[in-house]
Amino acid sequence: MFGQRKGWAAVVGIVALSLSPAVALSSARPSHVRLGSGASPHAKRRGRVVIRRTEFGIPHIESKSFEGAGEGYGYAFAQDDLCTIANDYITVDAERSRFFGPSEEYEQRGNAVSVTNVNSDFFFQQIIDSGVIEKLLNTPPPLGPKPEVKELVNGYVAGYNRYLESVGGSAGVPDARCRGAAWVRPITTVDVYRRFYQLIELASGDVVISGIAEAAPTGGSATPPPEQTAHELAERLPQGGIGGIGSNAVAVGRAGTRDKKHGLLLGNPHFPWIGTERFYQAQLTIPHRLSVEGASLYGVPLVLIGHTANLAWSHTVSTAFRFTPFQLTLVPGKPTEYLYNGTPTPMTSRQVTVQVKQSNGTLAPMTRTLYSTRFGPVFTSIEGIPLPWTNAEAFALGDANADNFRVFNHFLDVDSAQSVPEVLAILEKYQGIPWVNTIAADKQGNALYADIGVVPNVSDAHAEACDSALGAATFKVLGLPILDGSRSECNWENDADAVKPGLFGPGHLPHLEREDFVTNSNDSFWLANPHHPLEGFARIIGTERTARTLRTRIGLVMAQQRVSGTDGLGPAGFTLQDMQNMVFSDRQYAGELTRNELVAMCREFPGGLAPTSEGGTVPVGEACNVLAGWDVHENLNSKGAVLFRRFWDHASEAKTSLWSHEFNVNEPVTTPYGLNTTNAEVKAALGDAISDLNGAHIPLDAAPGEVQAVTRNGQRIPIHGGAGDPNGEFNAIWTTFTKGAGFSEVVGGSSFVQAVTWGKGKCPLAATILTYSESDNPESPFYADQTHLFSKKEWAPDHFCKADVVAHTKSTTLLPG
């Protein structure tokens, strides 16, 4: 069914037959009927699930129950993306070494952490052995999951397994990448909750997988100087702890839209195009209870970013740290005991065993002893930077997300919310958001920015009083405290309004409601709206009164210009089309700020020779004219954009300022600006860029469409957009440049993009684009269809109201109860 393109095109409707427990599942393959040719004999059964696919394979799932909605989601998702999520279930089940061997590495693309299979297995096995997931499932709401969340998960498991069995199990999977693989198997509810836990931990425990899995006392006494470790962490560990993903979002209120009545939202998450941190788009409908459309990360049967009838929201990765290390003072001669208020305290140890595939194909157990403390697990590195476990000290991870399953209650409630005030109340009730900001707009014309979620309660004063020597250095450069674990007064503090001890309460977390606009592009909360800077919050949450990234600034510039009508693009105020144009305008802000000075510098090089960082020179050739003629965008045909991009990549690494006009806290949106052409590093950056393109046999006037693409089934699809940061391109697209080879294929960037507003009718007005398409199965017709659309800056229609969905339905699947 799934593996044949002609089959997909020919089938207008699919009826999946009800399966009796006594029936061999491989014998229950779906039969086919034409849509409209008459109802299925099972159609009126109570609890049936209807999956209607509209253009580009987007499933609209309708059921009378949460369990049915979850079943429809699991069935549709398995049709499209089974291989990728099946592989991840092996990861969270701690069985990668069993199936793939211990030494192979994989990248967790959501946080850019690479880890060996065996370290991954020990990390996830110690989570399994701890029983934390079962404990959270048995915790009553609001801290534990609500019954409806459990019903969705139960249904998801049933739908996933139902699809797998309908194709005959692993041997019948249409996707050749995992067809017949032993690790493709039915799943259980615990598999799903382990995947949930993996996502919750993306910015905390998942950042130190290897550090936890390899933790053991070294027996040494030497430690690197605090300033050296802090510098290395600053180089490797981004603010907030996540380096693999980002996002833009803009919420416009009634004062900022053309009609002066309704809100408008742009969601533009920058996520991987490969692996499990992709988005899956769907609509979930339970009549009179739930109707929500949008996207979720693989394996989560809830909409995480999207819209209801009257509300739209998105998320951007926050700068707040969700963990703090605690530095332990060890008892002399006893490396597994630490002092706490002067009392020797033994660490908790656990023998953790995983099964490892041997070179001859057999399995053998491997066991390590892993240690934990009152603060959390002992770990010995973060982002590859050692935090040694010596005879005198060790480090434990204080993880604010370690017991956070209330986040799914948050999303369940938001999925039925209808206004910005409701969203704010939900944020404050659960404080479940694990590592993102929330940006929302509603039909009534309200706009919201909030970073209300899970943040360790460490005020600046508390950090100053309790940071270790290393913590003082990391707090200064990163905002990451490393607290003294020998004193109880250095534990996280408590707020009366917090949902649980040790977290900041909503009163100490930033949010802003506006009628014009709010926006975030992964900088801190400070300039969510420049007319109302948010200040006075703890450094662990983010910076204030500091320079913003160019991507943040171009977002603020474009939003304000459109609201005030000073961009030359028509009357003041956003329309839906204005927002679509904004996100894919492909303006390159670094170029806007520096191109003219760069051209002048280029034309003044003696003898037409540009210096390079290696000490030689390179002829500028046509580089000056190419840059002068560049349209300062990163459209497919923007000749010169590639040369400037390489220049800016090099210039951004300058040890001295590349700006001629420095940051001014009173003009934070427009400063710094201008190119410091007297800076030798800036001059060499242009020479290096020219050498890069020459060495990779790329013409100096190359446009993004010539070097930036993805290949789908042998067909090259050119992709517009740029690097996001540091270039100041709102439409972030991720590639890697290799000397002598050129640019890699696109591996991430703009992903599920949505623009949503409202008019006079009851249905939202919206457009979406899932840039990498709905399915990652190369045999699916939904493997590259939206990618072609994205290449042309076109959008998919958003069908929300039932009549519109039915009118545009291309195929239907019925799952009788």
C-alpha cells in the first residue's frame, strides 16, 4: 500500500478492517473502496476513527474519544515515518548496542550532541532502572499526566501497532530503509513515555549523556583552571544548553494588523530536516471537545505548535538554562562520599547492564556502576569538556526537567484553548514548558510572549553567594551557575507561586502582552518588544541590555516597519500575505549593514590582491563587482550572496570588533552597524572567502540556488535562505562548508512554518509549509512534494473547518472501533 507511488495515487479511500485479537494481524490488510461510494459497514460503530488526508498528505483525524484520536494519529504517522521513530524507540529502550554494536555514534540532532551507542544505552538504561517514568505516570495531575493524555498515548500505541501489523509486520514495511529489520516491532506505552522523557531532557540530561554514562572516579587530583574550563564551555555550550535548534516567532496584536481587529501569528521553527526532531503535521478533532491543527515532534500525539479556531501559537528555543551542576567536595580517601553540611554522605550506586553485540554477532552483557547524589546523577563532562571526578571533587547534575511530565497536560490544555489569556493561565498553572518560549496571538487581537516554564531557582544573588570558583567563571561568561554542593543553603531556592519547590515561580519569569507585536528569535526575553524592554530577571534566564543577534534584529526591524507601514510595502499593518512575504523575504541583514563598506574596501586592495589569514594574497578578480551587484538577499538567484556568506562566516570569528559603530544600549535594534575596514581580520576574511570559493570551484557570483539544495530520489531541489545566525537571515537554512568541496546538502533550518490570522468567518485564515515534507520514506508521494513547494516560496493551504477538510479530502482511512 505505502511503498508504491501508483498505489497511493490510485487509492481514493482506504478502509482498515477491525482486527479481532484472535485474527493473525498479517491477514488483516486494508481493503480499498472509493470515497463516496457508500459508507463502510463499520462506519457507524461507536468509537471509529476517520483519517482524511488533504493536499500533501496532511492527515485530519476525527474520533469521538481521545483514545480514538491517538489511534488515528499513530496509524497515520506510522504510515509516513515508521522507520525513523522505530529506530528512536530502540534508543530510548537502551538497545542500540544490541542491534547496531557499541562503538557506532549517532547524533541527537535536536541538541547537536553526538554519542556512542554504548554510552547512549547506559544513559537510557539508568533512566529505565530508576523507575522515574513509572513514578511520574503514577503521580496524580497536575504534576502527573491527565487521563486524557494517557488515553491519547494508549490510542497512539494501538494505531501504530495496527498499521505495522496491517502490512505484515517488519517484513512488510514499505520503507526499504528498515524493511525486515529486527528492531522494527510493535511498541508499548512505556516506549512512548520514554520518547517523551527523551524530548523533555533535550536541554538538560540529554546534553550530558556521555558525561553520565562514563562517570567514574579518576583517582587524580589535578583540575583545569576555572577560567579555562569556563572559556571552553562558552565555546561549546550555547545559552540555554541547546545548540542544534532555534526558531523565529512573531505574534501581532490588533494594533499591528491591517484590520485592527484580529491577531496574527508567524511560527518559524528552525529544526533538523533529518531524524526524530522533525515535525509531523496533523489535525486532531474530537467533536465538541477538541479541534487543533499544527505539528508535533515525532512520536508525540499532541499538537505542540499550531492553532485552534481562535488561537495560534508557536515556540522558540529559550536562553534559560534548565539545569545547574553542583560541585561536590569529596571525603578524603573516599571518592564516592561527599560532604553535605559537614557530614559524609555516600553516593547512591547502581549496577547498570546493557546487552552488547559482539564482533561475531552474539550478545554479551556489559555492566557499569553509575552514581547519583541528592542533586542528581554524577557526570564528568559536558559537550565534551571534562569536569573531572578527582580525589577531591566531583560534579552532579541538578536537572529541573527530571520530573516534568506536566508538560503534556500543558499541551493538552493549549490544544483546546481559544485565547491568549487562557494560554497565559495554562503556562502559570503547569510551568511545564521544558526549554522553549511561547509566542501566541488570538482572534480577539491579543499577542503574548512568555518564558514561563521550568527554570532552576537561582537568583543572581544566590549564584554569587553559592557559586564554586568554577561556577563564578561560568556564570560570568554563560550565566550558568555551578553551585557549591557541600552546603544546604546552596540548594535551589523556593518561590511561593512555583508549581514545585526549586523552580522560579511565574512572578519571577518574563512575559509580555501587547496589542502591537511581540517576537523572539532565540535571544533572551529582553527585547520581545523594544517599546517595553523586560528587565530585572535572573541571569540564568537570559541577558539584558546586551547586543542582539542579527537575526533577532532583522525580525524586529521587519515587524516594526510593517506595523508602522514604513517598509514601502503598502498600508500600515500586517496581513496574512505580508507575514508570508516577511518570513521568506530572504533579506540578509549583515549585508544590509556592511555591503557598501565591504565593496569600497575590496576596491582599495593594492594591486587587486586581498590578504588571507594564512599570510598570502589572492586576486579579487570580479569579487568587488559581484558584491556591488548583489541584491542583499539570499534568494535562489541572488548572485553574490554565497561570496558574502563566506566572507561573513570568517569575519564573525574576528577576535577584535568587526563593527565601525559599536553596540549602544539606547539603540539596541540598530546597533552595532558598519564594517570596520581597518581591521586586518576583516580584510583577511574577504581574501579567505575568495580562496574558499576558488578552492571549491564555485564561481564568485554563485547564487544560493546553485550551491544549496537537497536531493530527493535523485532530483536536486534548490533551497533559498541563509545561515540565520550570524548572517541575520530570518529564513535560516543550515549547510556546512568544507574547504575544497563546497557546501553540504541542507540538513536543517526552517521546518514547519505557519502564518495564521482571522477574518469575518468562523474558520481561521492560514497557510503552512512543512519544508521537508510529511514523510521521510523515499517511496512515499509525500516525501518531497512540500519541499518542491518551499523551493518556489509557495505554501500549502490550511484546511481547518470540517466542511473545508471534506471538500479537499484526497483519501480517507476508516479505523472502526
